[in-house]
Amino acid sequence: MLKQYKVGILLYDFVDILDVSGPSEVLSLTAYSKLQQKNNVVQKIAA
């Protein structure tokens, strides 16, 4: 069984949007299986 982690991104004053969107984009594409990864990528492209 795979471990599940909760991840947070800390925001401080004067943060740039790229400081948040980059890591959140990468973490949103993580998945437990190749099928889930493909589904996540297709959903991101379609949005």
C-alpha cells in the first residue's frame, strides 16, 4: 500500500504568483498510478 501525504505551500508577504503556481502545478500532477497521471495531464490540458 502506498503512503499518502498531505503537502502545504507556505505563503509570505510579497510572494510572486510563480512562487506558488510552479510547485502547486507539479504537486497536482502526482498520482499513484500511470493511469491517474495521464488523467491528470489530460484534465490540465483541457482546462
